[in-house]
Amino acid sequence: MAKLKVFQSIILFHPTEEEIKKGEKSKVIKDLKTFLEKDEKTAAMKANFEIPEEYRDKLDQVEVIIVNF
């Protein structure tokens, strides 16, 4: 069995330029999560499944950040 690695992910939502002009700011839509996976590609897939349903039609404004420890 391959040794698993520790990853953390957090998901952000960024407003459009128009929304920024109205005072909106980027926000965390899924808090920091720690998990084990075999590689970064698998970790990215797992993190992408965590995007809340209400933001799936705005993926161009969603940022998934993954860190490997």
C-alpha cells in the first residue's frame, strides 16, 4: 500500500468586478479541511467535490486551494 500524504484544502468565492464595485469581497465558502490522499491529483478531485451546490454554476469565481504537507 502506498504511503498516504496529508493535504489541506479551503474553498473561496471571489466576486465579479461589478460586485466588487458594490462593496462585495472574497469569502470562504468551505472551511479548512485536512485529509489523506495518495497524490495531489486525487486530493484536488476530492476537494472539488466539496464545492457547495449553490456555487457550482459560478465555478469561474470559485478558487480551490490545496496544500500538501
